[in-house]
Amino acid sequence: MVIAPMFLLLTPACGSQSTQAPRNAAPLAKNSRIKAITALQVSGARPRFSPAGTEVVFDRANVDGFYDVYRSDLSGRIIASLTDGHPGINQRHNGNAIFHPSGKFIIFISEESDHVRLEDKDLGDPGVGLYSNFWATDLEGRSFWKLTNIPIKKAVDDGIPSMAAVNPVFSADGSLFLWSERYAEGGRFNWGRWRIMATDFVITGGTPSLENERVVAYAAKGNYVTAMALLDARRLLLAGNLDGQHEYGMDQYIEDVDTHELANLTNTPLVWEEDSCVAPNGQIIYMSNIDAKDALDFSNPDWHQQPREREYYLMNQDGSGRERLTYFNDPSAPEYVGKRVVTAACSVSADGRYLAGTQGIDQRSDRVAQIDLRPVLIEFAAPLRATAQISPLDITAAESGGR
């Protein structure tokens, strides 16, 4: 996936270049919290930091049209190609990867090689996750372990729903693994019915596996819910239409895993607020189209063909202190790109110094959208450092409605 023209106002990542602005130079971003913005790769998506914060794992589409998983340092140098052409792993879409907190494994989704509508490459895109299971690999992509056995629909009339798996999340100590699962048809435009799955992540003799699979959250009023992060011992950060609003108007929520009580942090049913990540100081960074020039047409099922703009925003865990971080769509901003930009999945380094984000430019022509994605590195002027230890989430009781 090639982005053209290159983003002229973003500094290409390069080991010999500094991310610091020259003294007395014009600001590199409209929000003074941001010190620099660099492009890690020409194309790619979903970068997530290693536990040490010295590298990221991300996925990108190759010439065959399928995504593969890579490790990169913070200058953009590829350290390892983990799935492209590797024996032992499916050679369709591989992506949506995350480091295990031990730093010894990378977990990702892999599209199965046999399923219904195999000719449609978009269905297994790592951001969609249809017909995929979770796998683990070592840091070089030498060994692979299949972690889940999600049923795969292979024929229109086989009675199996089109299931999906995306958005892996770990507890701080790596003992708990969660993901978002499409488990049934339904929702507007057959968006699907979704739930949050949790398992114990077990390592035995150097081999990772999952045990005690259970459902821990679902959309009781709506139909879409996706896991974003674990905040502390009892609270799970979610996105979805959990108040029954349209899927295009999803919000950010915190759920108490004991009582299942929900707190809607954004409460903007006409605005799409999904991908988010949590900084070490506890603040939440999320994407939103609240300042977009064009509102989404909720009656149009082809949301991906509609003109879209999204930026990153910052807020506290009670929803207060909301602040716009990026201005890629603002002609008055130093980081203005010149075409419509969307932001998506993100990750914050352990020291709170960097945000690894997903940025896409709409290269549309003749009203047909073409979003070219690439991972970017945003450096904060003042790191969003932790002030207290965050406890891992301890989910022990399975909720009814499991597989």
C-alpha cells in the first residue's frame, strides 16, 4: 500500500535525524503537548509498543494484497519480518499484533486459508478480523502456536456465523488475555453481535497457550463492543454502541467487571469514537470525528466510502479534561496534510514519551475512497508518565453466554 504524495509536513523516521525542532523554529504541531511527529513507515497500521518501549510491532499490506507482521525500532528500521513467507503460519492476512508483557512472544490474528467468500480479501483485513484465529510467535517468527479455535464459516448454508477476532489486550503481568469477538449476525447493516472474551495466558515449557475461556462483556442494549485496555483491577475500557445508539455513533466506556455497570465517558451518539489507548499516567487517548467538516450519513451502509476525518483526543478517566491532540485536518495547523486524514489504533510507550498511532490519508478520486494507512510516532513535549502503579485486571468468573 503506497501513499502518494508523501506527507511533506511530517518528518520521515530516520536514525540519523533528530525528532527535536530547531531552536526558535515554528512549532511542529498545533497542540504544544506534541514535540514532533514522524512517519515510521510508508505504509502500515496498528503499531503497538514493546514492553521496554524501544520498538513496535505493526502490520502492513504487501504486493500480494495481504497484511504481514513486522517489528521495527523507533527510527523505522525493520528488525524482523514475522509472517511474510514463513512456514507454519497461514499466508493470507496476518496482523493486529501485540507484545506479550514478558517481551518473549508476539500475539496476532491470522486469517484461515479456507473459508466462505475466500475471493474477498477485505474480509480478513486485520482491522476486521473475519475468519481469523489468534496465534503466537517468537520475536523472529521461527515458531508459531495456534491459541484459539474460533469456528470458521466455510459454506453459506453450514449454520456457522461469520465470526471475527480483533483487538488483543493483555493484563500488566501477562496472565490475562482478552480480545473482541464477533459471534453472531445482527446489528444495522449486519455489523454483527460482539462480545469480549477473556482467557488465562499460560506458558508451559516455553510454549504459550490459553485456558479457561469465558465471556466477560457484551452489548446488552446495542450490538457492538470492543476491548481497548485494562485500567485497573476492576475496570475495562471499551468502545461500542452500548447505549443502543447507531454503530456510527459509538462511544468510549468504562465497565466495572463485577457489577457490569457502564460509565459513558464521551456520550456523543452522533460521533464515532472508537480506537483508544491508555497512557502511563492513566489518561485516555482516543480517536473521534467530532470536529469533522462532514457528518456521517447514518442511513448509508457504506461508511468507508463516506468522506471522513478523525483526530486524536485526550481525556481523563472520568471523561473530563477533553483536549484535541492532533490537527491533521486543520489548514491552520503545522501538521496539516492537505487531504482528509483519519486516525485509528494507537499505543503509548511505557515511559509516556511517545504515542504510536495509525494515520490514513484519503487519496480518493471520482468519489471512491482510498485510505492509505501508515504508522506514525508522536513525541510528547512532557511525557505522560505514571504517578501510581496500575494493577492488572483479575477476571475470575465467566459470564453466561459463552461459546
